[in-house]
Amino acid sequence: MRPGALVLGILIAASAPVSAPVIARADEAPAWARGVTDAQKAAAQKLLDAGNTLFVEHDYVAALERYRQAIAAWDHPAIRFNIVRCLVQLDRPLEADDQLALALAYGAAPLEEAVYNEALAYQKLLGNQIAHIAVSCTQAGVLVTLDGQKATACPGAVDTRVTPGSHQLVGTRDGYAPRTAAIVVVGGKHESVTMTLTPLATAAVVHVHRWDRWKPWAVLASGAGVAALGGLVDFQASRDMRRYDDALVTACAGAGCNAGHPIPTDVAEQKTSAQRESAVGVGLVGVGVTAAVVGGVLLYVNRDRTIVAAEHFEIVPARGGAAVSLSGRF
């Protein structure tokens, strides 16, 4: 057995967490055990055992926490590999890849042969679950973000690991039109993007509106039409009321109209009809004026705005290489 190695547990074959550390003599202590006290090793062992129990119970989040605590006591590559196992189970390939690099930092020496071979298999597995996006730019002052996080300041270049799927690069700088790249990457593959921005002086300019131009005008015209109709109805109601007054004078001439000589039914109906028309007319005027005011507000909000076109392009995987499509978005 290698000095300072951890023995593979027997709870479950191949995928079981690593168990007890073997303590070498001080003069034989390898790099990963050098300077570690017996107390630290004992603390790491206790936490390691607790993590192993949780791992077998498929409580990977709790097991991961115990392994991290064990690492704080003794940063042993085999404990690091247990962390890798947890992160793989939790579908966190980027973190698992980081931890695997630390677990393999000393090669096979700290690990049993079966564990080392498993680590190499994980290395290949994670390699197929991680993609790379290489970003470069030459224009000074440009800031490039990847999925909302700073990727690089220009001039510069960076190669970033990402999970497979869709990602977004955005380049910005004062005085330049922003540029967006939508990138679809496949696990185990690399995509490269050169971010170059266009000065505002030469960028495409468009005139835009919040809504189609005709919509606010339609609301305004409809309101005006309803108000006009209400005015006509109210005007007709006024004429009908005058006719009622004339009819009332005629019907009540002489003896007048009273309990013994009531207003004729047809004359009384003229008054009721005129009042009804007046109420409808006033209501229509109110609705029409309100709609016209709303239309005027919409016209103001929908006023012409001048916007610089932001360039948008997409990179999607295609057989034999990447396919790129370009378009302007605002």
C-alpha cells in the first residue's frame, strides 16, 4: 500500500466512498501528509466516516459537507475524490472537475489502484460534460460578460468552462453599439468568439414606437366619434323636450292639467323618452371624451424614438463545425 493512501471502503464496490487514512512515519510522509498532525488526521477520519455513511444513504448534500469539513482538517487527495463523487451525483460537473484536478494533483500515489482508475474514468466522463467558450477582443475599453458575469476586459482573451447548452455573451462600451452572441455548446467541444463592436457613428439607426402607429390614433378617433355621437343624441333629446313642452301647452290649455284632468299618456311619454335620450347622450359624451384623452396619452407615449441597432448573432453546433447566423435586434 502506498504511504499516506486511503483504503477503498467495502460498503459498495467501485462507487463506495474512500475510508480510513493510513498514517506513515514522519520521515516517510508524502507531500499530502507532510505537516499534518495526528489530531488533524483523527478529526479528518471521524468526518470521513460520517460522510461515508451519508454517501451510502444517498444523502449527497450532507455527505459533501462532511467531506469538506474533513478536507479542512486534512487535505488528502482521496477525500477530494469523495467530494468529486458527491458533486457528480449532484450534477455539478464544473465543481467536480475542479475537485478532480486536486485529487489527481499527485498522480496515482495517494490513491489505491482501483480508486485511481475510477478517477481517470471520471476525468473522461466530466470531459464530455463540460464545454469551453474561448472569447477574445482587441478593442480597448470593451467589457464582455458571459451569462451576466464578467468574462474579460478588452483587449484580452479567456477560455471559460461551461455546461453544455445555451449561453449568452454581451459586449458593451460607451460610444459603441452593444453586441450579443447567443451560443449553443456541446459537451467536450470548444467554441470561439471574437467580440468586435461597431461605433455609434456608423451603427444602424432605427425609429421605433411602443405600439403600431395606428393604434393610439384609433383610440383617439374612436373616442372622438363616440363623443360626437353622444352630442347628437343629447341634441335630439333637447329637441324632443321642446316638442314635449309644446304638446304639454296644447294638452293643458284652458282648464289646465291636474288630478281631474291628467297629462295625456302620449305627451307624458314624450318627456320620459327625451330624458332617456339625454342620459344616453351625456353618457356617450363622457365615454368618448375619456377615450379621446386616453388616445392622446397613448400618442405621447408612442412618440418616435431613435435607437441604435444592437447586433445579435447566434452560434449553434453543426456537423463539421459551427453555424453562425446574424441579425439586428433593438
